[in-house]
Amino acid sequence: MQEQTALARLSEKIAAVVQQYKELRDDNEMMQLEMAELKIQTEQKDQEIARLVEQLESIVENLESFMA
């Protein structure tokens, strides 16, 4: 009888650990997807900044040549 109780408690604890593992695995997967999306967004913003810097440099060069 006592073995069944211990076995039942152990089974409950194992089920809880497995459930927690699944939840953490799912959270990890979501975070990895979110991180990948953020990396893509960062790359896009970096490209946009580089394009704007080039435009600004071109404008400054034009202004400098106009004023010279």
C-alpha cells in the first residue's frame, strides 16, 4: 500500500517535470523565433541606415561642390 502511494507521488512528480519541460521547450522555441525575427529587423534597419547615410553624404558633397 505504501509503495503504491510512493509510486503515485513519484508518478505525479514525473508528470509535473515533463509538463514543465514541455512548457519551457515551447517557450524556448518561441523565443528563438522572436530572436530570428528581431535579427531580420535589425539587418533591415542597418541597411536602411546605410542607405540614408549614403544619401546624406551625397547631399553634403553636392552642397560642398555648389558652395565651392
